[in-house]
Amino acid sequence: MPEEDSTEAPRGRLFRHWGRAARLTALLIALALVVGTGLYFWWQSEPSEDDLKTEAMLTGKSQLLVGVLGDIPGIGYRDPATGVYSGFDIDIAYLVAEDLGFRPNQVRFLTIENEDRGRMLVNDGQGPPLAADLVVASYSITDERIQKQHVHFSAPYLETEQSVMTLKGHAPVSDLSDLAGKPVCTLTTATSSSPAGQAGVLVKGNKTKISDCLPGLLSGEYDAVTTDAAILAGFVHARPDLYEHHDIGLVASEMYGINTGDNDALRQLVNLALYRSRNDPKDTRWEAAYDRNLSPEQPDSGRQPVAINKQPKVDEVRIRQWPWERLAGVMHAPLTADRRRRRGVSSGR
Amino acid sequence: MLLLVQNVGPLDLISSLVITLMWVPPVFILPGQALGLLFLASTRETGPESWLSRTADRTPDWVIAVTVMWAATSWQLRFVPVLVMVTLMIVGLSARLRNPDRPQLIKAVCVGLPLGVAVLEYLWFTPAIKAAFANGEVALALILLLPPLLAPLLTGPIPARVARVATHAPAAGAALLGPFLLVAIFLRAPILPPVALQLNADPGVLPKVVLGSVVTVDDTMTTLLDSDGAVRFVPNGQVATKVLCPGEEQIPNSAVMAHEWSVEQSALEWLLPSRGPQKETDPRCEGRPEEP
């Protein structure tokens, strides 16, 4: 018996030793797991939509100030008689404001100059310039603009391309090189000035507003005007007897984004509004804005598409949500009293 | 401060404390018991007793049983595997300590039982684990996946030399840091109801909305604590309308569900009837006046 014990004991002891060591490892893993995940759950927390609204300092704001262009029919146009703004940018601003909790009469539009779109300064005609909360002004998203301090773009809300407008009866322009050596008007701050310059066009770009190019075009000082198709289509549609729109077939596309400045929480909320508009099949506000403002311009523009008639893709914004708000991977906006009323009306249409 | 003490009753503060911290005592009792028993099992032959092992030894079984049931109802669903792991640890170590001469029983309770329970747990939680991995929520997936695997290993002794450190260090750490954690949790608890008051305005002027937590209302004035922590007195005559704003609801971080129960809910929350969170946001709660 003792011999059996002494030959069996070492193996049994070894087994027990490794068993205990394994248990120690398991204990350490369990402690690390519990403490680690406990701390992780405590600290990691995606903001909820209300958290973002508080962070964006929207609580207590009585009005949303939006900088828009005022001289482009169909995109952002201020009626001189009534002072009322209309256009695609205006409708997109209303779309975003509604999701932020502002009713249409709580949104104030002011005209912004093209060079102030980065600084987000608007002027109401009395007193010093005001800082806009959002800038929805055909502001194309480019790397150069993103590098600028204080410029932060939301996801794109419209995709268009550069095109050319001439007087009616001008020879067809199929490429910018067809205008080589001729004077062409564009904006100093525009993304259209460098492709034009590269094509050998005489770029006359000392205008602050694109509508300032029109008198020169009509007088013959300029041969053509070049900028985004969505903008030119508006002018052509307003006076189809005077102007003609040409498709120059540039590959690069212009993506319009909303400038939210340094307010990152606001940028996420804007992206959330655009994401819902894109992915919720019941949300047709973008399509309605396009049909109201840009679709009617297409016949006058001929072969040049005014813009892509589908909302550009928007990346998902990660926020905490109630499970029922996450139906089928689409995030529904919580209904405010107005949206309920509006949905009720539109379903009868 | 005086205003709060005068107007917020001690019963309100205590009930707020109880409701927020209800899940906390089992967090200290159960792991403490488990670590104490582990120390006893590892150093039964060799070592002296310590404060932890004495406490573990003297705690009656019914206290542990009640604490386990308390934890089962008040802990979130995602922590139930951890609870089961700690309970199995306690049960297995107790069996080992009380029945040293019945190896079959020890094997059954310390290995067989955890394995059986692990199978049941995986049957219940596997869809949730898969969903958590799919969503990229690794921490959640691990805390559902690992405890059933670790439970069979934790029901036996560890090397005697390290037993003291391995069991007393976490227990002492929890005892030292615990009070700070409790204070941190309690300070986040809401006590006063948040309201929005819309004030009277002249026609043509946009009405103002005041947001804050009501401290007291008397016949002339409403006293509010606004979001900056300042006290505001609003005469009742100036108030046009008021509305109770639902406080920051506990919106879950994770969308993972186990059989239609959110992993971030506790059993108590399913059992008690509660009004669902408001689906409509009143514009006054965001600081903007209501349209007439």
C-alpha cells in the first residue's frame, strides 16, 4: 500500500498543482473580466439625441439662424418684393431644422456672401455681423475647405457637377477647351475656377456673387459663365429665352454640404437628419424639395443634368436609441407634435 | 442648499438613494463571500484565518440565498451570467469545505453542476452573444460568453502561497473604492421634477421658456433650480403654461436583446408596470415656446 501511495502520490500531486494553477488563472481572468467590463460600461456611452441637442446648445434657443444665398433661383433666392426666401437650400434647411426641433417660423434666413460661408457671418442690415448656426449655401465639400479652421461639413445633401452657361444661340460647348482663350466669368471662391484655368480659358473671376456675371454675359463682355450645374440651371430656367446650358462632361462632381462650424454635436444632428431622410422610406421631404425646386428646371437645361435626383449616401450616426426607434436598421425621428400633424395630413394626399 | 433642505423631505432623499443603489449590496456581499470561501478552501490545512475568511465562514446560508435572489431581480440581464458564476462558486466551495470526505458529491457540485448550468445559459444567451459580436459590442459579448466557461474552474482551491494575495487584494480594493463608487452613483440620481414654464409675453413678442427643476411652489412664487445650478424665483402671475418634462430616460446603450428582453434591463423593471417613455417631445422642454 505505501509503495502504491508513493508512486501514485507524485502524479496526483502534480495534477493537483496544475489544477490549482489553472484555477488561479481562471480567477484572475474572471476578476479582470468583471472589473474591466464594469468600467467599460460605466464610461463608454454613446450620446442620445437629447444629449446631442444639449451639447449643441440648442436647448433654450428660440430661433435657428441659417445663412443662405439670395441670388440663385431654384437654390437660394430672396424675393426682393416680399423678402421671402425660397429654393432647394431653403427646403433642406427646413428639413434639418424640423429634426432639430425648430418649426418653420422659428427658422431665420439671412443672405450670406460666398466668401463668408467659411466664417459663417451673416448681415441683417442693422448692426454688426451675426454668426449663423448653419450655412446651407451650395457650399461644395473640398479637401482644401476642410483644412480651413472652423469649417466642418455635414454629409452631402446634393450632388451636381460643373457646367457652362452661354447666351442662347452660342456654339455648342462640349468641353472647357472649346472656350480656350475666351473670357469666362466665375467666382473667385469657386471650385470651378481651376479646371477652367487649366483648360486655357481666360478666367474672369473677380465677382462675389455669381449673378453679377449675368450683366457681363448679356453685354458680351463674357463669352460664358461657368459654375455648378444646379446654380446655372436656375438662371437658365428663369430666362430660357436668353440663356443656354451646356454639358461639359467633367468627371469631378460637386457635393454640397452644410457648414456647421465648430459645433460637432450639431454636425452629428444634421447628419442624423440627413441619414433619416435618406433611409426612411416614409420620409419624402428631400424628394419633395427636389421635385419642387430642381425638377422643373431640367427641361430647360437639355442634356445637362441639373443634379443627381437621389439623395447622396449618408453614414450612420451612432446614438443611443430606444429599440423601437431602430426598426429594421432605420432610425426613425421621435415624433414631435408637428410631425404627427403633418404626417396625418400628408397621408391623405 | 438651505432651500433644498427645507423643501425636499428626508423621505424623498432616502427613497431616491434606495432606488438608485438597490443593486449595490449584492455586488459587495456575494464576491466577498466567494473570495473568503476560496481562501478557506485553499489554505485549510496550512494558514491562519483572516477577516475575510472569518466573515465568509460566519455568514449564514439564508443570508446568501436572499442576497442571490435580490441580485437576480435587481441586476441587469447582461450581468446574470456573472451572478450565476459567483453563486456556483459559493455553492461549490461550500460543498467542498463541508464534505471533505465525499469526493463524488464534490465532483457533482463543483464540476457537474456548473457544466449543466452552462449549457442552460448558452441555450438562453446564444442569440444575444451572436448579436453582440455582430454589432461590434465585444465587452457585452465577453461578459455573456466567458462566465459559464470559467465557473467550473472557480469551484476549487488555488495555490496556497498566492491565495492570500489573490483573494484579499480584490476584496480590500472593493472595500476601499466602494464608498466613492456609491457616492458617484448617488449624485447622478434625480430628485427634483424637471419642468418647463412658458412665461406671459406681449403680443408680437416671442414668449420665453424657463427650464429647471422645481424646488417648491407656493401661492405667489415658483422656485426653480435651473440647469446652471442657480436658483430662480418666478412669480406665478407671469407663468402662462407649464409642463412636466420627462427626465433623461435611461436609453439603453445596446440594442442587443435576449428573447425580447433588453440586456440592459433588470428583472424588476419587467415585473413592475411602468409608463413607456414619451414619444412626443414637447417643444417647451427644449426651451422653445408652444404655438397657441
